[in-house]
Amino acid sequence: MSLLKGKIVFLTGGAAGIGKACANAYLKAGASVSIMDSDEVAMKDLKTEFDSTALLTFVGNVCSEHDIKRALESTFGTFGKIDVIHNNAGIASPSKTLDQTNEEEWDNLFIVNLKSVFWTTKHGIEYLKQTKGCILNTSSMVGEMGQDNHAAYVATKGGMNALTKAMALDYAPFGIRVNAVCPAGVLTPMLRKWMVEQPNPVEIEDYLNNIHALGYCPEGDVIADVAVFLISDLARFVTGNLMPVSGGAELGYKR
Ligand SMILES: NC(=O)c1ccc[n+]([C@@H]2O[C@H](COP(=O)([O-])OP(=O)(O)OC[C@H]3O[C@@H](n4cnc5c(N)ncnc54)[C@H](O)[C@@H]3O)[C@@H](O)[C@H]2O)c1
């Protein structure tokens, strides 16, 4: 499959979980991928595992304007263009109600999950104007539906969904599409960490399988396959879309 042949993708949080699955799928679909992630060890392992000349890696923090600017400039310097910015890096903890959340936790969630999109857009949009490229945001169904005990996280994803639509309108005149993928649960290091923190991890596994109408909690490959479609030319008339990749988790009450 060469749906992404010749495309240059800048991806944040690509060293693990959903981002890693996306990086793998993008490379397989023929793209060159530039990953920025703060986990130095995971990035080293990733380079060895993927062993691809089409992969560029930057250890950096999406909270830092400087890191993002530098990584985007180097990506452009190496490949000569950028077709896609995929804002994927995110955090979900702590699991708390709003009143239990402290200011530092609130700020951290908003900076990592949302302000990072501000920086990648500020420093990346001119590159995308040159290629009539696209932006993909890894959001979440909780930004549409809500989730207990994660108020600040849910607010970041609601913000990301709203931002996806606003940006889609603003950048459509430049031929730039902006979409979001919205998973429900995905078995990644982030979710596995949350699972072991729960009082009854076995019950939680059943719960995670059952919230998806299709009956199981997937791994990142299901998100990656949809992401390949959304950043490919097959989706050339799709913009402002919040695409559930959720096994029907949002469809309604069920036993
Ligand atoms: N796993 C799920 O069930 C689920 C569901 C819905 C949405 N999401 C969203 O998917 C995205 C990826 O989640 P995941 O489950 O793969 O998480 P993960 O923790 O398994 O992987 C996230 C990656 O992002 C990197 N990262 C985190 N903070 C960073 C920072 N400040 N700067 C640079 N890199 C950073 C991490 O090092 C890691 O490699 C997140 O935006 C998350 O909110 C996940």
C-alpha cells in the first residue's frame, strides 16, 4: 500500500502507544515520518526497531515552543517540505474530579494536550500552506461524551474537538484540511498504567472490553489505519471531522 507515498509527516508523541502505531502505519504506507517525543529511551528503541531511513527523531517536549519550532525547522530542512502535522502527544492523568485537581495538574494537562497544538500550528502552518497539507489531532470520544473522574482531561479533549472545527474553517481557504481521530479506549502504555492503578484491574479489563459495542478494547493499529486514510488524498474532501474510532462506544445504553 502506498497511500502516503512521498508525504512528509510530523508526528508528536510517536514513541509509544497510538503514536507509535501511527508512525508504523505511515512508514508502511510510504511516508517519511519525523517524530518528536520527550521519552529519550523509547525514541532510541524506536529507531532500532523501525530501522528506517524514512524516520527522523527529535527528543523534545511539546510544552516547549523552542523544541517544536526547532523540530519543525529541522524536518523541513531535511525533507524540504511538510505535508502533515499530527498532534498526538497527550497525557490523561490525574484521574480526578475538578475540585480535587490542583492548579499544576490542570495547567499541565492543558499545556501538553492543547497548547502544544497552538505551537505546532504557529510554527508549522506556513509549511502546510506550501503543500496544501493537513493537520490531524488525536482527540478522544470523551471530548464529546464526557467521562467521570477526569474533568480536566475531558476539557482538553473538548477543547481539541472545538479547535479542530475552528481550524478547519480558518485553513480551508489555503486548501489545508484539519481533522481529529477520536478513540474511546486503546490499549497503550497510558491506558495500561491507568488499569493497574484501579482497585480491581481484572474487572477493569472487562469494563474496557464492554464499553465498546464491538466487544473489545483495541490496540493502536485500529486508530492508525483510520489516521492513514484521514491524512491521505482519499480523504481530500474531509475536513473538520471528529472521526470516532471507538467500536461504537458512544452509540448508547447497552447491557
Ligand atoms: N489510550 C487511550 O485509551 C486513548 C483514548 C483516547 C484518546 N487517547 C489520546 O491518544 C493520544 C496518545 O495516547 P496513548 O494512549 O498512545 O499515550 P501513551 O502514553 O501510551 O503514549 C504517548 C506518547 O506521547 C509522549 N509524550 C507525552 N507527553 C509528551 C510531551 N510533553 N512532549 C512530547 N512527547 C510527549 C510519550 O512519551 C509517549 O511516547 C493522547 O493524546 C491521548 O489523549 C488515548
